[in-house]
Amino acid sequence: MSTGIGDPDRFGHTLGEPVGQDVTDVINQPGNRIDEGIFMKVIVDWDLCDGNGVCAIEAPTVFEIDDDDELHVLTDEIGDAERAQVDSAVRVCPKRALRLEP
């Protein structure tokens, strides 16, 4: 428990030294990730979207471009199965019109 400015953990963090217990292995075990099983919602900024379709290429089960170059979001609740594809679609969107929120 932190006791204030003189606390060894706080001082160690300030110096960039490892302090406390390494929990990386525990966090990365199946079932222990905080975001596992939590649905994210995909948000489209319609003022920015120009319907170029990059998102539909990256995540075709979530985004679709129709014959008029209009974007359609097929599902806005993103689960674990679609998460990597949608993360990629968000990253490559040239207009930065996509984001994910819990």
C-alpha cells in the first residue's frame, strides 16, 4: 500500500525501476484479460467518412459498401471474434472516421 512521496514503490517508478510483482503472465492467460468477452461498439463519424471501402476490406463481416459507395455497418457490437479485424479497419481508415468504444 502506498504511503506517500517517500514510498519505495513510488520512488522506484519515478526512477523507471521495476517494482512490485510482474503480472504479465497472469493477465495474458485465457479468461484473465480485462477486455475478454466485453463488446465494443464501432462508431462512424459520418461527416468524415467518404465511403472508400478500406474498412469493408479489413472487416467484411462488420462493414459493407453498397453500389452507391455508401458505408453500411452490419453490426455495431464488436465481440472478440471481430475485434482484430475492426482494430485494423480503424487503423487504416484514411479519413480517421472510425473508432471503438466500450
